[in-house]
Amino acid sequence: MDHIDRALLTHLQRDATQSYAALGQAVGLSAGAAHERVRKLRERGAIRRTTVEVDPAAVGGAVLAYVMVDSVAWMGDSAQDFAALPEILEAHVIAGSASVLVKVRTATTEQLQDVLRRIYAIDGVSGTQATVVLETFFERPVSPELGDPAGLPE
């Protein structure tokens, strides 16, 4: 991945609806060359999908919580159990004092409590510790520059 690929990814993260002509102009390529680069980024898996960013509060997801899940057994095989709860947006097997970290969105704290009950029902779960977010300063997408070792040419 070179600096042009990284620039394409950055521009697409800002607005994935822009034309290939606009995208190419932004990074110094023709529309056709920009299209071909994007196609190759998709094939390599650098672009997983194109989606829309939705305001969670506008669709009933005003309560955001991160939940540390304790267990009595290895939870690495429980992905489907966590994925079955639609309020869980992310689930990560972690190292540390808990086994799994999940990101949960609900409309109310009562609904959050219900999600915690359903997490407890997952085989092997022995406890949870929820942290409710009061305010989000910012959220950012993964930077295409992460894999660029000190900006050295490839």
C-alpha cells in the first residue's frame, strides 16, 4: 500500500459517495485510475464495505455502554452468542481482568439492564461491569496511516 492508496482511503472515509473523478482529482489520478485502485483495495480487503454513518441517538441508541464480561471459561468460542444480541455493536476477546469487552447501544438504561441479563445467560459468563458513556468527545475511523512506518516509501 503506497501513499496514494492511503490518500484514497482517507478521502473515502470522509465521503464514500464521491465520484471517481472527484476522488482521482483529490489524489492526482484520472477517474479510471482511481476506480482501479479502489477496486484493488476492495480485492485485498483494505476496504471491507461501503456503508452509511448513522446518528445513534436519532435511531434509538442514545445510551452507550462498554461492558467488561467476566467468565469461568475461555470465551473465544462465544462470538455467535454475543452476535445474537443486536444491541451489541462490537465484541472483543481481551487480556486482563475480564475475558470479553463489548460495546452496547440501547435507547434507555432499562434496556441496557435487559442486555446485561441476556449477557449473563451466555454460557460461561460469571459477571459484568458496565461503564455508561455520558458524552463522546469524538470517534474516528481507523487511520490509513497506521500501517505506514514513519512515512517511509514502500
